[in-house]
Amino acid sequence: MDSNNASAGSLSRVLGIPSLFAIATGAMISSGLFVLPALAFTVAGPGVIFSYLIAGILAIPTMLSKAELSTAMPRAGGTYYFVDRSLGPLAGTLSGLSAWFSLSVKTAFAFVGLGIFMEFLSPGINGRLFAMLCCIVFTAVNLRGAGHAGKAQIILVAGLLLSLILFSGFGLTHFSPQRFRPIAPNGFSGILEAAALVFVSFGGLTKVTSVSEEVKRPGRDIPVSMILALSIVTIIYLVSVMICVGVLDPSVLSSTGMPISEAASVIAGRTGLTVMSIAAVLAFLSTANAGILASARFPFAMSRDGLLPAGLSTISRKKGVPWISVVFTSIIILLLLMLDFSHLVKLASTMMLILFLLVNLALIVMRESRIHTYRPIFRSPGYPWIQLIGIAGMLVLLAKLGQIALITSLFVIVGGIIWYFLYSRKRSQRQYALLHLTARIFPRELVGNNLVRELAQVLRDRDHITEDRFDALVSNAAILDLDRPAEMMDFFRLVSEKLENPLNLDRSEIERLLIERERDSSTALRKGLAIPHIIVPGTGRFAVLLARCSEGVDFGGENSPVRMIFVLAGSSDERTFHLRALMAIAEITNSPDFDSKWNKCRNINELRDLVLLTKRRRV
């Protein structure tokens, strides 16, 4: 298995910014650019440019929400995992099945588009058979590992972007401004309706979050790649659509199924038509490859959580790939290639908008639940207004898609609910952030600690934290959380009582050693922090105690009152580890804003996790 793989039961961390950018970009640039501009033009006229701009802007809230969620919870399944851990397993089941279905349909649609363009380039080829063959090839590529799929994606996207840059460069010198009058023949309503139609063009942007468990540095790589992809692709969309409108006669643009290729033929004749048709093939290939890579992670993640049969979460030992999930998803895509897409695509678009709405809601729930182990590296700016705008925008676009798509989506949702109650419910009893949010109103006894512990493990995986001996001691250490001021002698008496059993030493002896150590020199090392440390008789003895006193312990001197106290007690044969523990505490307490975080902890579990999850060097 890859060296970056954490364990036999985890996925290999092999994807960086280039691969993630290529996945997001390749997933967006396909039918959204090579087919949809013509359809959107019939609704909005030349104002279709603004439709793409509005759609791109409305994609920003979900992009920011997913970027934050994925840096806090970099787990396979992306949208499914976020919704499940925030809103619960029922919502998670619905979101996972919806995401899997919509992405599989869009991937199959990319293969259909690929077949159409290949038939144009080589009339003797059977387009559907060629598409099915490509699906099998990309399945094999994905079975070799996410790293190989990511490298293939980079090559495909590089060729695609080069073709579109050439198209833009030549096209800007050929378009006619008078073709933009009137700019909005159907008014703003037409522009908005077209925005709902083309919004699916930006749906692939967040595909990278479904492979976040396979990202080398998710805290940095995911936000950067998504922001880069959205910025560059939006510019490409606007320039390319503007060229189509400015170059093609309105009657041609509204009737063609290949607007970019038709515009290229006007600009550069048969050569332009061929080059951009090849670019379209690259676009559909990149979308299809990214689709298989991302969509297969949804059943894998759901299976791992007990919402789907266990076999789908099987990982190959050699490549670290969820191979059964990849094969099963590819079979579904092959079957979809045989169906009529006219209604399926619109249904998939509706499900995608619902998913985007749920993601923005999930972020709000995670933030407001105040779970202390929810620690995103990237935080969405403008919270919560950005998310509320995103939710409102999704509702507007859903209304524009029409009743048929909404009613059909309702049937899919009902099917997901039935599956949950018949299969998933008894196999998945997890806690979720919404329960923690309601605990601010209802009794906290109704809320357990499982989600907190799960997110803590996610942080360890994300930050590559390997537990050392100091971590083990802190995990089992006694913690005092005092809400009244205390004298040092009284505090040492409490500490001695707590350390008596761990050290197997009489409490009076421990208290005596603590007092003598303090008389030698003060252990209040700086304002608010004390680290009393003593050598105890015997061998093989070592214990740690953490204490917080909100009103402070009076250690005397200029550094009192002390609110953070770390007590170390060990036998003389543990001197080396004693020094290491002191260095660990020094590194932890000197981390940015540690004092503020310590004071904000709501209970002893949060105090313990703060110490365990603060970054430091481990030996």
C-alpha cells in the first residue's frame, strides 16, 4: 500500500493541489460549456452571460461551506459525511444516495456527450459503444489508485485549458457587439431561469470534498484548489459564452448542440471546428474520470457507516482503493448509458441544488453546536450571512426548475426514507451535531460524547498525530476544574488526594514533596501558569494532573493568581521522560491563544482534548 496510507483500513493520501484543481475543473467544464450555452441562450438571449455569472456567484457560499467542513472533517464521502454528522443519519442517508445518484447521472451524461462528439469526429464510430468502453478504461484507471486517476486528470485538464485559451484568444477578435442587442429579451426572469439551468455547470466544483480523505494536506489544498478552480472556470465560462453570442447568428446558436465547436468553425473554419471538438472530447473525458473517482466514495463512506451493505467499504490492501464501490458505481453508470437522459439530468440537477442547500445548513449546525473538536483550518468568511444567502439562492433556483423535477425528486427522497427505516436505522446509531445544538435548550444528558470523540480522531488523522506516552498519560489523567479561588496549600491537598492511587504513594508524602518543591523555587513560571513537578520515591512511577481554577490559585509572587496548572510527579528513574513531559507542556502552553482557549473550555473533557489536540512535536 502507498506509504501515505495511514492503515490497512484507510485510504491513501496521495492527492495534492494540482490533482484537486484538475478534478474540480474537469468536473465543471463539460456539458456546461460545450452544450448548455445553446439551451440557455433560448431562455435568456445574450443575457446568458449574466446567467453564468449569477450561477457562479451562487456557487460561492457552498464552496466556502464545503471548504470549511472538509478541512474540519476530511473524510471520504464529502457531502454525505458533512450532512450525516451534522443533521443525522436519516439526512445523511438521503444526501448520500442523492449525491451518488446525481453524480453518477452526470458522469454517465459526460460519457454520452463523449460518444456524440466522437461520432462527429469519426462518423464510423459507434458513439454509445465507445462511451461504454471509455467507462471501463477509466474504471481500470481508478482501480489503480487515486494517484493514477489524479495524474490522468491533470493531463486531460491541461489539454482542455490550452484549447479553451486558444479559442478565447482568437474569438475575442471576431465577435460582433451588435449581436448583444437586446441584451435581455425575456427580462431578468429569463436570465434567472437560465441561471437555474446552467447552475449545474458549477456542480463539479465541490467534487474534491468527496475525496478529501485522500488529500495530502486537506487544510490547505482543498480551499486553495476550489477557489482557484471556481475563479478560472467562471472566467472561461464568461469569455467562451460571450464569444459564442458574439460570433454565431442567434438562429444558429439557439439550434446547435455544439455551440463552442460551431463558434470555432466561424473563427477558424474546419480546423477550429475539429480542434474544439477534440477539446470537447477532453472535457467529457475529464468529467467522466473525475465522476467515477468522486461518486464511488459516496457508497464507500455510507457502507463504512452501516447505511449500505458492508462489502462496499472494502479497500484493496495493495492500492488503498475502495474497489468494490468503484466497480459497483461503474456498473450503475454503464446501465444509465442505456436510458433516456432528458428527465434524469433535470432530476440530478434538482438533487444537486437540494444537496447544496443542506451543506450550507450543515455548516450552520456545526458552528452553532459548539463542539470543541470541530476545528476547521479554513473558516468561511461572512458567516452566517454567506450561508443564508446560499440557502436562499438554492431555493430560488429550485423554484425555477419546475414542478415535475421537484415532484420526481420527492419520490427519490421517499425511496431513501424507506431504505433508511428498513435497512439503515438499526445498523447506524450515531450522534450528530444537531443533538448538541438542541442540548443548549434541552437537558445535556440526552447528548453523549461519541461525535466529540470521532471528530477528535479525525483531527488526529488530519494533523498526522501519533499518540506518544505523554498523550497516554493525559488521556487517563485526573483533572481538577475549580470554580472558586484557592490557596496553594489547599490546592496541593486536593492534588495529593488525586495522585495517591496513580502513584501508589501516601497522599501526605505527595503533599510534603509538593510543598518542599515550592519552597525551593516557585513553579509559577509565567502569569497564570504553574507547573509543579516533583521526584517521588520508588521506581517506574509517573503521573500527570491537570487543573484549572477560574478564580485562580494563589502561588504567591507576581505570577499569581494561577489558572492553568500542570502537575508532574515521577520517580528518579523517569528523569528523561520528566524532561520530555516538561518540554511538551511548554510547547502546548506557548501555542497561539492557548490561554484563551483554556479559559473557554466548558468541561474537563474539553480541557483534556485541548491538551491532546494542540500541535506539538512528538517523540
